[in-house]
Amino acid sequence: CLSCAHQEPSPAPPRATPPKVVEEQSAGAVSDSSNSNASNTSVSKAAIFHFAGTCSLYRVLPDNSLEVVNPPDAYTPEGLLGVVLLSHGKAARSILVYNKKKQQAFSMEITRDSVEIFEDHPFSYRVGASTELHHVIAFRSVADQVKFGVQVSIAKSMLWMGAEDQLVTQDIVAGKGRKVRKGDVVGVRFMAYSETERGVIGPMFDGNVAEGTTALAFTVGAEQVLAGLELGAVGMSQGGIRRLVVPPSLGYGAEGVADVVPPNSVLHVELTIETLGDSGPSPPAGKVEEEANNKDDNTNGSSTVSAEATVTPIFHYARVCTLFQQTSSGEWEMVVVPDAYTASGQLGLVVVSSGSVERKIVVYDKNKQAVVQTAVDAAETTCMLADAENAFLLTVQDKTYQIVLKNEAETCKFAVQLALARSAAAAMAPGANQVEPDLIVQDMIRGTGEVAEAGQVVKVRYQGWLEGEG
């Protein structure tokens, strides 16, 4: 499970018990260890403990070094303290750190910006007022770090009552490397829950953390997943874990999902970035060569895709692929060129148009030299889904190629652009405006089992769009 990524090497100390009586704090109030001898007083409403555990408390010094807070009567000589996240019958929730006599060492009310992951110390969060996060709470295991972070995310979400479009994020484990940005292809693991009532999480309704499941791959910004999931991934790093609280407008909305997610549900998602890949090579720079004097657009060789021309190209799809060519014996042989984008031989792949409705498929090297290119016509035989996983068969003159993409998400995205290119080609055909247009069918993913036939009853899921101008 995600919360068990690291094992505590030594036995955990006895868990501190929550204070039986807790002094209610005003917003932003903070007491450090100098006030730890203050006795607790009764409050009118019993506290609800959302998290209870043990931690070490540090004070952040002006030079950003850490000084341990070790008040009298700590649970261990090293300064281990009890910590709770609690509420008093209202939306606002607080953090309280205390010694074994239930005397306060630190307290604060949680606000939007008062808790953030602290990467310089294991299993830690930096906490305090939004303008100055002056303390660090360090747990003894990633399990407690995760549990505490989950409750912080809920506490923050309780503050946006009525602000329906605001996504709440709380980093739980910091990843490594660069951060996710729009256009990146990510592979994620997730667990998704819907609320049974405000601030109360129900059972998991979706996820891919079980053994044998695969990571969910999508391109950030391509609207391939829920908006809340897509927005929540931005800014994460590989290996990072983030908790999302997704309002209905960024989730399943007023419709919900029949028998799974009720209408207008707030969703809670725990998201892990498993893989983070580049969005692919940049589309060829400059202009696309217009072969005005060449009637045959099907070429195979070294013609450039970045030569000067009078029309700026439009790139409808731009990613990487691996290219194979079918030999005379029917075997597939990888096309290897000196200037591939990667050592494994990946090449650039674009669907491009330039000053006309017609679109081309171009496979090219990092010098923007075309390895294979062809115009897309209305027939599916030009480029069709192959039997191999995430692959398309490309026919150029008398040669057959296989374009293999990185994952299922890229396969679907490329297939969408093929369908649009074929539709555009059909509209250009002589006399097309005088006859009823043909139905364009483009396979994206091959199913399994028997093939549907006329007269059979089928159940389908679908999405439909109305085409705009162009």
C-alpha cells in the first residue's frame, strides 16, 4: 500500500493518548515549549480527534537550521511528544503538540497555507502561520506522515465551504526530479473516495494500487481524465504522493456516476506519480516544406520537414514513436537512423497541416529530417490500427511500416487525429459537397472476444462532440 512504502527499523514508542481536556485556541494562536507548564482548561464542546500519534517538534531558526523543542515531561529524553489533529464541533481544525502530562508545547489552527511538506527532514511537515512556517513536525514513519497529511487535506477542504471550484491539494511525500507540467505524459497510481457527508470519507470506489494493476497514463492538459486529477498532478515530482480534495465541478458534477458516485459528490484522491516522461520532441522548427511541384506526397527518404516555405504549419499531434519496417519475409525490422531522439531509436512523429485541409503524417529524426511521410487520405488503409499493442500500420507506396507509440493514451490521441485527418480528406474529394458524406470509422483500441454483428444487443459508453469551424 502507499502508506507502507518505508518500514520503521525499530519498534515504535507507546502511542501518546490524546488529552482528555483540550484548551480551545483562537485562530492562529501559537504556544511553544515556554508555555508548556500552563494547565489545560475545560471547553464547552468535547474535542473530536481526527489524528493521534507521536512526533518530534523542531523550531526553525533564522538561518533555516532546526532546533529541537524538548519541554519537560516529554515522552522520551530525546523529546518525543504527542500530536493530535482535532476539531471542536466546527469546520476549523487545529494541531496540538503536548507532553505526557497533556500540557501544550505547540498549537495552531489549520489554514490554507499553514502546513506544507518539508523535504529536508524525513517524514516531516513545516507548520505555522501562513506568512511564517516556523516549526517542523517530524513523524517516525511514512505511515504516520501519510495519515496526518490525509487529515490536513480534509481540514483544508472544510475551509472552502461554498467555493465549489477550488481544488485542495496537500503534498504528503515529496518526489524527486523536475515537476510535472502541462504536456507531460505521466503514469499515476491513485485511490479515489467520495464523501458520505461533509468531511467524512466513504469507501474507495476506484483505484489502481492493487497487485497486477497498471499505472494510469495520460497527457497533462489533454483532458483525458477528470479535471481535478489533471490539475492535481501539476507541480508533483516522480515518486511524490499528493492528497486531492476535488469539488463536484472538477469531478463528476451534478450527474455523478450511477450506483458508484452520488450527484454533487466531493472526491478525495490519493495520487502518486509513478512515471514522468517528456511530452516528446518539439515539432519541427520553422516551416514545413511545400512540395508544390511534386504530385506524389508519398516519400521515403531524406527530405527535410523544416525547410523554408510561405505557410506556417499546424501540428495536430507531436510525440515520439518507434518505427519498424516489414521485410520481404514478413518480419518486422526496426528502422535505425543515426540521429534518432534516443539511444533506443525513438523518432519524432507529427500529424501536420500547412495552408490546406490536407494533413500529413511525418516521422522524423532530431535534425528534423523526414524518415517517412505521407498524406492522409480518407481510406483507413493509409494508416490503420495494428494487431500489436499501441501500434499502427502505415502504408507508403509499396512499403509497410509499423508505428509503435509509448502507451495507450498516446495511441488514442493519435487515432483521434487520424480520424480528423481522414474526415478532412473526405471533404476534399471531388464532388464531396454534392453527396452525403461517408461515415469515418477509426479504431483506437482493439477489444477481445467476438465481434459485434447486426441484431445483437450491446452496452456502450461514449463521448460525443459537435465539430466547430475548422
